[in-house]
Amino acid sequence: AQPPVRSLGQTTCPYCGVGCGVDISCNGSGRSISLESLTGTPEHPANFGRLCVKGTHLLDTNDTTQRLLYPQLNGERVDWDQATDFVADKIRQVVAEHGPDAVAFYVSGQLLTEDYYVANKLMKGFIGSANIDTNSRLCMSSAVAAYKRAFGEDLVPCNYEDLEQTDLLVLVGSNAAWTHPVLFQRMERARLRNPALKVVVIDPRQTETCALADWHLAIKPGSDVALFNGLLRYLGDHQALDADFIETATEGFAATLAACMPWDLESVASCCGLSVAEVESFYRRFAQSPSAVTFFSMGVNQSTSGTDKANAIINCHLASGKIGKPGSGPFSITGQPNAMGGREVGGLANMLAAHMDIENPVHRERVQTFWNAPTVAEKGGYKAVDLFQAIDEGKVKFVWIMATNPVVSMPNRAQVERALARCDTVVVSDIVTHNDTLKFAHVALPASGWSEKNGTVTNSERRISRQRGLLPPPGEARHDWQIICEVAAKLGFAEAFDYASPAQIFDEHACLTAWQNNGERALNLSGLAGLSPQQYDRLKPVQWPVTESTPQGCARLFENKRFFTASRKAQFIALEVLSPRQLTSAAYPYVLNSGRMRDQWHTMTRTGKTSKLLQHTAQAQLAIHPQDSLALGVVSNELVTLKAHCSGNAPVILPVKIDPRQRRGEVFAPIHWSATWGSHCTLGQLFDGSHDPVSGQPELKHGAIRIAPA
Ligand code: SF4
């Protein structure tokens, strides 16, 4: 008998933006290989061997049950040739009859950078529209827009070590203990090592993250801009500005400070629902701390003023010079494993590849020439919420959805369902046989999944890591980049999409970031251009930019006080305090907040497969303050009906969880569950699609609902 073939595979966890390295022991070879056990990669700089409970149970969710194995056309099995012929014919027909803007792709932070690169190249350079947007729009697009306004480019200044080196950690709109657990563990250990490290948590809810906090500011939802405008004024009033930094490295300070003058301590306390003492103690701590990191996530981004909130935070770091130094900076953390990789290759409807701008004719010409493309999109395309509205209005006739389940994850579910039901052609690439979006697919294309896909991802600290293909895709499933390239070839673009491997795509991406880039863009991977397939396969995690002067990558940006605006100076942004758009009223008196549970992920298509991950939270519940439950006359576990002005006719029902940690008048429900997982509620039924006018990111933290016993 042959001795068993044992090997070790190194890859990256597919769940969240921490981007933990994972070691997997494999048994066998070729098509008979199996994955035996899994641990965190000891030397991966994101996690140094640690994994959270979701990562630990990755192999329990990695079987091939409920996998989509064959292409389907109107529910019937077809071969790949028939499926891709149909897709290409439909694109060609729609472009001919209605123009390129009647075609759209809606993609995902689950795609690898190489998948994203070819999808963006096909849409923006060859179909000729910018209608490619992504579920990352729901995750971090407000932070992206804020970075672009302040720094001139989508640049995250910090790295994970800054969380350990800081004197003050301010977590805003983040329940990191549940949503980014391995980073939270790093914060806990930093606190143990350095008792002088202080932690402030700013969140309407008292979450598990508050266990680490010296102060929890239970801020009124949506009032963050007032809080940080007030902090800027306080810094000015208390000689806590870095005058030299403001003078040499920034622009727009005077007007921004003037816009903050109405925000004295009393006004801030009143607007934010806090006491003056709470506000003052946070401000004093920030002003006196030699360093500070403001770690922010969905509570900031998923808002109708998310971009302003992020800029309000950035303003305070610029004014105090707490940026570009160890332990200092504004630090947005993405929800998805490759939200940042998608940004790098232009996977948002308002960006070109390699951080170049659609509005800039020089950039357009540069990208078109590099791709040798027949065209290039000249204006931004539909962002996620607008995209589904455009489909609903019949402006978009063809949509290709890849690796995401927008019927559950998008706001305004009634409109998303109506749009997909009306759309002439809906193509869905996915790994599962059933989800709420696949019901609308005319064409279902089986894609490869985690442990099969091969390429790169970029985590929240700009670190590029390899996700490696250890298993062959089951059935006839193919990699997303292969499917896209096959359709591109059938559209007549074979030469431009003739890739033999993800290594070749990555090389083209790296070359584009470096091409005619004389230091005007920070995203530069010239040091990773020209890798051999073997070098690509062995690529160690590295933080971009990777250039001749930073061959080992770059841990921290802006240490030289040089930014990427036209003047090379960072921009202060003067901000008004705006109300959320979906406001409470007599008819809809409760504020609805939404978020993640510790052990679930997205719409549960992976994590819902193992009972081990349902032990922590078995079902969706509506968390409500005890006095609100008394007023409604409901008790724990009693079913209640929820109604918003956008809910449509489908019933929205949840059991009650009485939770004294909620603020009165505010309720919370998880984002994950849908009818597929036994719930009569998807959150998208209760948020109306209101979104940030700058970033397009939809509001998912401030709905307005009424509640009644079911
Ligand atoms: Fe995976 Fe995120 Fe958990 Fe790390 S923290 S193991 S990346 S889910």
C-alpha cells in the first residue's frame, strides 16, 4: 500500500477583514486530497497563530453538501459552453440595444483580488461602463470616501501593531470583541502588558467590547459628527493642537475649526445624549494622550453621514498630529476578507483600477492604454443602492451577481426583489445551490470556494496575503476569474483576457499600479511585479506599498507628512451635523440598529452549516430595553411584529430578547438570518435604502420601526 501523502497548506481565513493566516494539514493528493485539521499560522503577522471561533470551525463548514456543481440555465443543467454562450450573447444584445450602461456586475468582498481585477477590467475597459459595484459598498465605502477627501487617496495609515503601541484606544461603532475577535484579543493583551493604556468605547449599545473599556460613551445613534467636532474645538481651546503639523502638512484648518465652534461641551452632551462630565473626560484624555488610535467600523460607515463621521475623526487626528507615528492614527477596519483588495483594483463603481480616478482624463487614458482596451468608462457607475433602483426602473437590463446574496444583505428588500424579478437577465455565480438571490437567477454558475480558490486578499492593515487552492473545485465548479475570462473571450476580447493563472493576473495588477506612477499614488506594487509563478505561490504576507525603496512593504503611512492630494497636504473637512434620514415618528417610534453576532457571518451560507456555530446564538432576536418591553406588554421570547414604512407586505417577525444594555427607545437585531435559516425577518425589510450622498453607503444603523405583539 502507498503511504499516505501528508502536506501542510497555508492560506487565509475567508471571514473577516482581520485576515488571519491559517495552516491546514492535508492528506492525499490530486482529486483525493482531504483537509484534516486546521490551526492559526504562527508566523502570520495578522494573528500569530490565533483564530476566533469562526476560523477554528472553518473545516466544519467546508463540505460539498448544498454546493452548486453544474451550470444551470432556467433551472436546467447545461454545460459551460452553453452557459457562457448565453451570458455573452445577452451582454452583447443588451449593449447593442440599450448601450453599455444597461449592463451591470454586482460583486463581493469575498472575491479574490485576481477575480476582482478581471471583472473590473471587463466592465470598465471592454464593455465600457462603470456599472460594477460590490457588497463592500455596504462595508467600508464611507471610510474610503473620507480617506480620499482627507488624504487624496484611499489610504489606511495604521497597522495592527499601532493598537498595541498606543496610549489611547478609541473604538467607535465597533463591537470588535465579536466582529474582529483576533484583533480584540491583541488589544486585551496590550492592555495586560501596559496598564497605562486607556480604552474608550463609543457605541449606543453596551457590547461585549465594553469589557475592555475605561469609559463607555453610550452615544445617541448618529451623533458622532457632533462628538468629534466638539473634540476638535476642545483641542483648540486647550492648547492641544499640533501647530507645526497643521502648518506644514495640512490645509483647511481655520474653516474647519470655525465650523466646530458651536460645539461646546454642553451642546455636544445634549446632542449626543451624554453628560458633560462624560464628554469632557473623553476629550481631556484624547488631548493629553501622547498617542491615540481611533478604531472604527460599521457603526461609523453604515450611515447617511458615514463619510462625514469618518472625516470628523480624521480631522481630530490631523489637528493633534496623531497620525503617521507609532500608536497613532484613524484606523477603519473592514468587515470582509478582501474589501481592500477590491478597492485596489477598482471594484467600486466610482473608481478606476490601481486607485486611479474615473473623473481624471489622464488616469482614464493611462488605464485604457495599459489594458489596450477599446474604451474606458468615462463616468462613475451605479453604486449598490442606486444599482438596484436602476434595475427596478428598467434602466439596467442585465446583472451578473458574484459571490454575494443581496436579497438578504441589501436594504429595501422589497425593491431588490422587485428589481431582480423584473430584470431581463440575472446571472448568479455562487457556491451554494440555494439562497434568496439564486431564486431570481436565469443563469446559475458554480464557482469555486474557499480552500479551492487561489489568489490574494488584502486585510484591514493593507497586508496582502495568499489564499491558496488546496482542494480541486467540486463537480464542474470553476474559479471566478476563469468564468469571467471565458465570457470575455466570447465577447471577442480573448487576447486581453488570456490568463493562464492568477499569478499572471496579479502580475498585471502589480505592473498597472507601478505604471507611470512617479510617486503620485501610494498604491504601488512595483516590488511585486515580475514574480515567477513559484515566487507568487510562496509570497509572504506584505503591506503595500512595495517598491524599490520599501521592498519589505510599509507598515505605516504618512511618516514623512506627505499626502497624496494635489498640494501634498492633508485636507481638513468642515462638517455640519446632520440628522439620520430614516427618522422616528409617532407611527414608527423605535430606532432600529443592526449588526453581527459573534459566531455568524454574512447571510450564513457557510456558518449556518454547522450546529457548533449556532450554540452561541441559535436564532435571530430583537434586543429591547426592559422598560420598552413593559410598555409594549411583551415578555422574553414573545414574538413581535416589526414594521417600517418600506417593509412591504411580507411579515417581519422576531422573538424578543430583553436586554438592559439597550438604550430606551432603541432596539437591535442581527443581520444574518432570513427565511433560509428559519427567521421571518431580514433586516433589509426594515431599512429603506437611505444612503450617504458622498459614499453611497447605505444606512444600516438607524432605521425607524414600530413594534407590536405578533
Ligand atoms: Fe477569521 Fe476574522 Fe476570526 Fe481571524 S478574526 S479567524 S479572519 S473570522
